Amino acid sequence: MKEIVEALKKRISENKNSMLVTVVAGRGSIPRKAGAYMVVGEDGRVTGTIGGGNLEYQATLLGQKLLTEKKNYLHEYNLGQEKSAELGMACGGNATVLFYFVDAREDAAWIRQMEEAEEKKEAFWILMPLEEGKIKILPEFQTFAHQSVTEIDGARFYAEQFSYDGKVYIFGGGHLAQELVPVLSHLGFRCIVSDDREEFTKPELFPGAEEIRLIDFGKLEETFTIHPEDYIVVVTRGHLCDTDAERFGLKTSAGYIGVVGSRKKTKFVTDKLLAEGFTEEQLARVTAPIGIEIGSETPAEIAISIAAQLIEVRSKKR
């Protein structure tokens, strides 16, 4: 959603209207489920995706048309065998798509509300009107069915809950981290990279990183504040730095702690932390080795396996 919000902000700053296109319901086999978003400009430029292919192409054309009419619209695409063949797609189902007209003069307020909620790490609901009306941003304590159509004061809205996804704190700036950061950033993860070697904290090494820090592994508790929504990924250069980072992670409320390394290195770190007084139960929080098993060997391959695991963890949170 961050990419969508940034695109809308940019267009509003340029005094350009937009069409926010959202899949609000689906049955059967469809390219993307409810909650897929894209922004369409009057020139047909698109940010985000509702699944690609001819469905997205047709939705883009309709979005451009509705932009000139300055109105919201709810449209159902029938992707049954005949219709999907007409659209040039292999899917078979129904996708209900909402087209919401974003007025550059009137819609900046709810976008700011979304940003403020994210800055405060607060969950929130977005309510998109299915007919006329404006988007509403409501606090988490409101109760709706996630990704559903609800009625408020006689008006129908598509309701979706958004929560703070957390940041990925990557300890170690070597080759693996350099492969991992662009992948995670592209997937919407906010990456903070840290190393105690200045040559491994250069911004050009980590395109997409939100922050890069030169740190002392012995003073991590003084440097970072970790939240339950955050992830810790340990990919340092050796056993001692791994131990420092894992020890720190275990003292935090991080929702995920993963450590790269061989079984031998994992045993070394585990034995050391047990000797320091950590329990087996505490150490069970750590995923080691990190990543899903895909037979990965190179830094690029290992980065993909780690990214896949973080996607899985994030998906379960949602």
C-alpha cells in the first residue's frame, strides 16, 4: 500500500486527479484477491497491479474514462471460461472492482491520516465508498469484517484493515545483505542495515534501504528499539557478531529472529547463549538457519529463500 500512497501523494502535489482501482471481491480463479490496488492516471500510467493481463488493461481503460467523468464506479468482470477467453486470460471466476475518483483538491486529508497512523504504528481501517462519497480512515477499535462490504448510515463501503508491518533490522552488511535488501524493499519491507565496518555501510550498496547505520555490536541495546511487529535478520561476518546480534534479539520483543549460518555455527552460538543463562524456550524463538529450504547456495539464492520466509511470516500476521 505504501507504493500506492506515494503515487497518490505525488499526483496530488502535481494537482493531478487519479483513479484508485481496487479488487473488492472475487469468486473462483482470479488474478488477485480482494485488497489488490493500482493507481491510474489520465495518461494511462499505472502504479501497482490488480493482477496484470487483459483484465488490468481493461480496468486501466475504464479508469481513464471514469477520470474524465470524475466519479466512483463498481464493476464486475466475469472471468468465466468464455469471458476469460475473450479477455485473453486463463482464469475462471468473477472479480468485483471498485473505481474510486481521487480529487487532487479534496482527497489529501485521508492520505495524511494513513501516513500518520503508520508513523504512530497504529492499525486502521480504510472504508471506500462503493457509490458516491469519500474514503474514510477509522481507528482500529472499529469493528468490521476484513476485506468486506459493510453498510454505514445507509451507504455501502468496502472495508479493509491495515496494520503496521514493522521493519526488518539486518545485522551485517556483506554480500548476502547486499542481495537481500533490494529484494525485500521491492516486496514492501522497510530495511534497516547495520554493520560495524564503515566500508559496508555505504548507501550505494543497499538500494531501497530505509536506513543504514554504522554500529558497535557490543552496544546494540543502546542503539535500537525493536517492536513486536519487527523482524531481526542476522547475517554478520562471524560467530562473535552473530552471538551479539542474537543475544540482543532475544532481549527484544521482535516478532521474528532469523540467523544465517551452518549447523556448526548455529551450535556454537546456541551453546554460548545457553551458558550465559538463556533457556531452550527462549532460543526456540530463533529460526536458524534462516530461510526456506530451496537448495540455495549463492548469496542471491539465499536472499530469495530468506525473502520467501519473511513473506510467509508477514502473511500469517495479516
